[in-house]
Amino acid sequence: MLFDNNLSHKLVARLIDIFPDSSHVMFEDMDESEDDEIWSFSMEQNFTIITKDADYNEMNFLYGFPPKIVWVRVGNCKLADMERIIRRNSIAINEFFHNKELGVIEIS
């Protein structure tokens, strides 16, 4: 997964046990990039974008997938809470990765 700017870069290390090939836009020198650039990069590098940004859902509606989008539908929360939310949904996220018919999954 590629974590978007609206999620902490610390999540990559905290979730390495369940999502070992993840990165963050900051680690890819894309923390100042526009959504469409991140979209293109994710498609080229076979990343699923994980974000709190509704714009990616709209892009998926317009352009389809890949890339796939994990849309985290929660307000501001602490890092530990976000980690728990993602861990609690990890089975659904992994099933989503392998589903060839779905482009977006919403988690909360």
C-alpha cells in the first residue's frame, strides 16, 4: 500500500507485519505531489493507495482502477487509533487486494 499524506508515515513501520511492501508518499519524494501524480505513480508501481481523501474515490469513479483505493472514513484520530482501525480491517483489505471487481473499499 501507498500511504497518502493525510496518514502518518509512521504507520508504514507500525504495520509492516501485515503490509510488508508498503510505503508512504513522503518516502517516495511525493509528499508535495498532486493527487493525479500519486495516482499515476501508484498505477505504475502497483500500489494500492490508502487515504482519508475523498478525491481518490472520485478519481476511481472517473478513471476506474488500478490503482485500488482503501478509503479510511474517520475524522482526526491518534496514530494508535488509526493503526487499530487498519489492523481491525486487515482481513477485509487483503481480500480486497485480490478482488478483481472492486476498486475502492471504505473502512472506518
